[in-house]
Amino acid sequence: MKAVIKFTLAVLTLLTSFALAAGNTLVIGIYQDVAQMNPIRTTSAANLRTATQIVESLFRLDGQTGEPVPHLASGWTRVDDLTVDVSLKEGISFTNGEPMDAAAVKFSLETLAVEPTQVVALGAVATADVLDDHTVRIHTKEPFPLLVLSLALNGHVVPPAYYQQVGPDGFAAHPIGTGAFKFDSRIAGQSITLVRNDAYWGGAPAVEKLEFRPIPEDTSRIAALLAGEIDIATNVPASQYDRVENAANVHVDSVTGFTAKLALLDGLPDSPIADPRVRQAINYAVDKEALLDALYYGHGTLSNCQLGTPQFFGYNPDLRPYPFDPAKARALLAEAGFPNGLTVDLKYRTSSGDAELSEAIAAMLQDVGITANHIVLEGGEFLRQLSAFELRNVATLGIATAPDTTYGHNIFLQDAPYSYYRNPAFDEVVHEASRAIDPTKRLSLLNEAAAIACEDPVALFLFSLEEVYGVSDRVSGFAPSPDNLLFLEKVTLD
């Protein structure tokens, strides 16, 4: 009998330990599946939210000011217009035992610099020299005033030996870094599980596991939060704010983000909307304020014909949104050779409220004679088409950048990996701004670039929205970041 009792107690103890382990897992419902976890090969926040739990960057952006602050780095010094020295924190290792030292940073930066998806951010890097174990000297091909800011966004450091052993695709499948969490497992289309790095240089996280669950449909993601199936829901649509805020045991956390909502306009030479007058007509045809009020309940700021908000360096205060003027839109279409209208493909994702927004835009375009063929894409396919120049002719999306308009302008340069825009004058001004170390000169050039991209529209400019998360009350220490990433090492669970 005593043996039976001991056995029963042992089983109960085991079951209790399993329950506690499950209870100490932070579950995040994400709006689209992670396409890959190699941060050297992606700039998408949807991918980096997971990847950056594992692989860290030299700097991070301060959540309040948007300024870069040292992370794996301990500081930096500009030597001259083409040279920056970065010092590194000591005693940090990757979870496979490789040292996070100057040699690792050199390898990572020189790999990033030739990666096509990183050409806008770090393509200016020429070489990186190892001065000693904890100092790297970065040489740029031309003056690059945004180097440190770019290192905060894209300067991820990987273990050289492992990366070369498994290759970029192998690293994407099983990344290794210095981060607070380590990759554990992935069930395709269902979940990615990370486990705590007990030896994390910043102190072991309180949470034992992270589980990222792709739940693309907004109402399903919110339902999972309210049912207690997930602890954090990303990308809460404005229509669900009150539902989450008024529900028991959950709340809303939000921050004014760096993400601009827009519709990418295909200005490639063979596009039916290549003529600037057609793209102007699209901007006149859409009542942006009505969309913001109806779909987002006013939780955002109208874009003044440019990416970014007044907090961004390079913001042009003289620009204003295209007014809602259907008659002007029709007149411009007639001038451009479309008196009877035209037909365009309109592409959007299944998630993030893009369907409602795209349908509303399509209805307004129809009123001026532009018929939209609706093409709905899963998030991963949307990103694939974006980089393959198949995302034509109009595509609704969000663009997240650092708070400097250079990044937004760089996306539309002719040689940028995702650019559907062709304007040599714009390219010339942006290239000059990107080399201007003097901030006064750079500000003037960025203002000029914004004016060009407004007159010859790179996009249907809409609004900047708040980054909104639904959060379980059992979560403490979570703070939304305006760069759309997740910093979870300080989170605790009750």
C-alpha cells in the first residue's frame, strides 16, 4: 500500500512539474508565419520578431527616443567620414561556445554588406578590420551618416564557424546566437518554440519557453487571447480595441510606431500606372481620413504625403496629404489616356486588417473608374512576390523603418531590392543625402526627396498607426517597441 501511495505521489509530482513548465511558457500569437529565421537574409519585422530572440544586434533603438543605444557593442567613435570604431562588450559567447568577438562581428558585417536584402541598410560597408578582440574598425565605401542607426536595425551578429558550416539556409532553419532564448523546435505552420538561455549574458530570463503561433485571421487571434490560449496577440486591429480592453484578464498595450500604412504603386515602365498622373489620381481618389476613422477608429496619424511622422529626421513640414477629390482624379486619368478608366491588380495579405482596408480602397478607386482585381496572398507569398517584383500593380502593406526618412526613401531607389519606382532625380537627391555627414545639409536634401516622391507618388500615402498588442494580465514587464520588434527577456508570468 505504501508503495502505491509513493508511486501516486511521484506521478502527481511529475504532473505538477509539467503543469508548472507549461505555465511558464509565454505564448505569442503572431499575424503571419515566420518565413525564415536568418536575420542576415531578412528585414521583415514578421521574421525578426522571432529571430532576434536568438540572434542579437550591436545596437538597439531606444523605445522612447528612437536613438541607437549599445547592446552587444559597448560604444562607438567616428574616426573620419569613412571610418567608425565599434567597441564590444566582453565575455559574451554564442550558445554553441563560439566567442562573440571582433572576428565574429567582422564576419557578420561583411556578410551583411553583400546580402541583397541588406543593400539599403548596410551595402555601404566596405570592410571591417579587427583592431583587437573587442574593437572593430568599420570602413564605408562613401560617407554614411546612418551607419550606427543601421547597425541597430540590421547589425545582427552570427557565429562564423557555425554559419559557414550550415550555410544561410541551414542557419535560417536552426539559428544560433547570443540571445536570451535558443531555438528548440518548429512545427511548420503551427508553432516555433524557443527555450531559455540560462547562460544569457544579460541574466537568464524568467520565462522558460517562448512559443510563437501563427494565427493570421485577426478575430481568431483575439479569440485565442480572450480564451487564455495565448498570452500576447500582435497586431490587434482597431475594431477589436474595445473588445480587448473591456474583457476580463487581458488589456491593451500600444505605442506610436515607426510603421507607415500605404499602398505600394507600381511605377515600373510596363505598368498601367507608370504615368505619374495615374498615381496622383489614385491619391486623389481615396478619402484617407475616412479610412482612418472608419477602419482604425482614429488611432493613427495621416501621412502628409511622405513616410514617417514629425518625429522622423528629414520629415518635410511643408507637405500635406492629397485632398479627397474624385473629380480631379477622373480628370488626371483622362489626361493620362484613360478617359474610360483602367483595370489594376490589387494585392494584399490575409492578415493585419489589410483585407478591409484594401476593399475600401478598391471601392473608392471604382468610383473614379479604376477597377481592381482583388488578389489575396498568404503573408509568406506576399513577401516572396514583393522581392521577386511580382507585387503588381497596387499592394497594401506597412513599411517599418527607423525614425529617419532616409530609410523610407532608400526603399524606393531604383537599385533597392524591393523598389517599384523609377525617378532619376529622386535617386540623385537621396544618394546625396545618404552621403551627407552634415545634418543641416542632409535635412534639406531629405526634404527635397520627400517633395519629389509626393509629386511623382511612390505610393498611395495613408497613415501611421499605433502598434497595438493584446496582453494577458498574467504578463508583466512587456513594453511594446515602436520598431515592431519584441523584447521579451524581462517578461515575467504570474
